Amino acid sequence: MSVITHHACPQTTVVVEAPRGTDAIGLALRGVYRRDRSLPPDIRLTLDRLDGVAIADVSDRG
């Protein structure tokens, strides 16, 4: 389990259960930014790439 607190909003804490810390971060980012189209294209591309790595990583464990 990982606890993630956003620096701009410290009273908001997200608790994510994931096998590894990197998985927890990826899950939290997907949840926060899933529908945020205001992000710059390079940031969205980076998040999409991280999603692809996380999805491939999880499927490889199976």
C-alpha cells in the first residue's frame, strides 16, 4: 500500500493498494489525470507511455 499526498493540496491523501510503489504511482496518476485534457501534449504522452509500461509489466507477471 502506498500513500500519496499532493503538494498543492496536502489535506487530500490518496491511498492506493498496489504490489509495488511504481504501480501505486501509475494508478494514482491515471486516476487523477484520466480526463484532464488541459495537460500539455508531452505530459499526456509521457503518462500514456507509463500506462503502457505498467500494463505490460502487470500482464507479464500473470
